[in-house]
Amino acid sequence: NAGVMQNPRHLVRRRGQEARLRCSPMKGHSHVYWYRQLPEEGLKFMVYLQKENIIDESGMPKERFSAEFPKEGPSILRIQQVVRGDSAAYFCASSRDGNTEAFFGQGTRLTVV
Amino acid sequence: RKEVEQDPGPFNVPEGATVAFNCTYSNSASQSFFWYRQDCRKEPKLLMSVYSSGNEDGRFTAQLNRASQYISLLIRDSKLSDSATYLCVSRAGGTSYGKLTFGQGTILTVHP
């Protein structure tokens, strides 16, 4: 049973470009969470999704950021017109439901140059 | 007030020591709790789940006090490999809603 898969592991983008981060949850998991972590800081909640629905996006910046979790395929975190401040590690986690354990992917490290 | 608060440490302990971390949560609707460990530049890894009053797994013991809204993690006989950041997590809601809220983490360094 493969774990949570995130790709790419490392992503370099120039300012103004778009970044697309993908997360495939564990088999049987329908809840997906995205977190951002800056160096030397804690995990900051961004968005919580279930299949085809955004449940809680209270941690998402109002502009340039969006997330989806379609019926088929991975969850996507999309950052438009990236800026240097978007450079961070982005972690995705998945769980079977709202009570059971959540497992993390290895993260995508985004660097904006 | 942060929803989940932890003593950031750092805790520096010798091998073989017993160390305890504390965590408080403010959301009384929180139903489940977890401890994760995170190594430098790696993803958080689940250490323990705490659904009722406590849980024990080898050298690790977690306790939950709902009345005081307090969770603890005890590590006995510390190993060098226990050096990491320990994250306390609370989860509100039920089966269909389970946002995970993380504390800032407690840094542990175990030295020879």
C-alpha cells in the first residue's frame, strides 16, 4: 500500500510563473490536507478537501492560491504568479475520514528565484 | 491564544533520560489527538494516536486530560535517534470533518 505521494519533490520557478503541486492520497483515503512550512517555522494549515469539495480553506491566501481534489486524479495546489515569499515546503496529508490517523507525503520544496 | 500550544524547548537530555512534553488545546470540541515527530527537512511522521485517556507504545506514553485540555508525551530511556521536533496535534469534529491543528513543536536533542 503506497503512502501519500507528492510530486515534484523539488520545484524551481521564476517570479511570476505558476506552480502546480500534486498529491495522491493513500488508497482508500478521501480526506486531503495541505500545509505550508517555512524554514525554522511550524506547519501552517492551508486547505482541507474531500473528493470534489473544499471543506475548509481558511488558511489559504485570498489571491493566487487555489486547490482542488477532483473525482479522479490527485489533489492539486496551484500557485499563480509566484513571489519569493512563496518559497517553502508544502506538505500534503491524507486520512480515511475525519477521525482516523493522517499520513504525510514527503513534501514539495518550492523555490522561487 | 493559539489553538494548540507547546513548550518549544529546546530540550537537551542525555541518553537514557526520561523526558516529558506538554501540550494544551483550546478547542473543547477536539475529539482526537496525535503526536508526530519531524526530522529536519522531512515530513511529519505519526508517532502515537490518543483517542481516550492515554496510549502506550514501548518507550512512549501519551496521556490525555480532557478536563484540563492537556496532552502529554513521555519518552523513557531516550535514544540518540529520538532527537527531532515533536508535534502535538488536535482534531475537531467527527467522521466527516477532521481538520488537524498543529502546535509549533518541541525540539528534543538527545546527546551521548
